[in-house]
Amino acid sequence: MQRRTFLTTVLAAAAARTSPGQSDTSWGGPVLDTHLHLRGNADACYTHMQGCGVTHAVLLTGAADEERAKAEMERRPSRFVRSVRTDPALPDAEKVLRDALKAGAVSIGEMKFHLALDSPEMRRVYAVAAEMGVPVMMHIQTFPHFEGEQPYNTGYPQFDKVLRAHPRTTFIGHGDLFWAHISADVPTDRGYPGGPIKPGGLTDKLLSDFPNLYGDMSANSGNNALSRDTGYSREFIVRHKDKLIFGSDCSCADGHGAGVSQNNNPEAARLSGKCVARETLGVLKSLTTPEVFRRITWENGVKLFKVPA
């Protein structure tokens, strides 16, 4: 059986095993959250998932927290897979990533470090991702959320050169600047532009031109890109329906907006007190057909992320 067919079968079987009372029908079928940060409390990730109607998730995990992620996966069989990340500037970064991937991690990321996208450190990460056959998720941001914050993964206007240089690496774009570039008009004085989208945006073009680039629609940045100009978003989603994946990147406690949401990011106040996952799923639902909604919230993630046998 081919690898992709096998993974699809495994995840479909996992979805079918969802027990009664769990959130398997909130959105008409299973939902894979590809951007759920591992939390300190063992039950906190699953509590958030149940609250917002997510059934499965990729736990974004630092290398130092691998054992905690494994324990959570054992507590909730078939619900989670995990990623790995480490500072690419560390001398043993390649070994750390490679060892974690050999031990069951299914992706690299979220990579959120103060480096250029085409830096030697990041190029070594891309090489490991290609070698191991896993995607690498990038947080691309230049405008600070708070005073003194430094940019992450700079050089996005020249990212096409990176994509060309690493055709065997699968990249997942995410973050403020990545989604601001859904429009050809990108202001420099804010992270989340509002108003009508001007056709010809860099992100739109790169998703069209490069088969090795995907878009993670998580966080306020993804939600903002979807909701600021819904007429344009409908066309954008149809155009890239095979290249978009759902993620939450939500910090609320219960999947309904309780606790701290959009912490340390005053520009994202429009989603304060709300669950980002629930809000984004709702926007996607309103803008797409059931078939496209399932593709973005389930099928595309199945193709990108592995499930251990």
C-alpha cells in the first residue's frame, strides 16, 4: 500500500473510533488542528479540542518537551501526533531534529527564531526536513506585537529563492507577514491589515507557483486574512483548496474563549475573549462548501502529517 493511502486509511480509522459524547460532529466530521502548542497541564490540550470541536491535533513541541508530548499521546491514543523544534543556531540542532523525527515526530516546527529565511542555520533545517520527508512550519513576522520584539524569519519578499533552492522540502507558511501578503498592498505600520484585499499578493502567488508551499490558517493572522475581505477569500480558498490547512494557535483554556486569549498581542484584541479555533472554523464554514471545508480541516493535513503505525 502506498504511504499516502496508508496514512489516509489510518487517520480515517482513528476518526471512526471517536467515542460518543466527544466532539466528532460539531463541524460535520473530524477536524485536525495542525497548530496546537503543547501545554503545561496534561489535560489542557484535549480540553481545548473538545471545547472547539477538534478531534485530532499536531502537538507543536520543543525538543526539551518530547517526553511530555509522548505521555499526552499515550493518554489519548490516536488523538495526537507531535512535531519537534529546536534553535537552529545550536551546534547540535540537526542531530536533535533528526533524532526526534526518527523517534516518531512527524514534522519540524513551529520554527520561530530571529533568523533570515535564507540563513545557513535555516537551510540546514530545510535539508533535514527533505531528508526525513517531513514538512517544516515557519512563523514569518516582522511587525512587533510588543515593544522590543524582534522579527522572525526575515526575507519573505525573496522567499521564492528559498523555495526554488529546496524543491524537496515541504514548507508551511504561517504568521503575520505571511498572511498580510495575501494582498498586494501590505502596510508596514501594523501586523494585521484590514479592508479590501488587492489582488496579486505575494502569498497568493507563491502558493500558486510552488507545489512545496502550504498555508497554515491558524492564529489571528490566518483568521484576519480570511475575514477582512470575504468576497476575495472565497476565491482564494477555491484557488488554493489543496494547499491550505486548518490550525488554531489558540491560547484560550476551554475552546470557548475562557482564560487568556491573544496574550501580549494588543493588535489582536478583536479576538479577545474568543476561541481562535472556533472563530476560524466558523469563517471557513461560511465561506466554503462542505467538501472544501473537509479538505482544509482534515484531508490536507492528513497528506502532510504522519501518524505512527
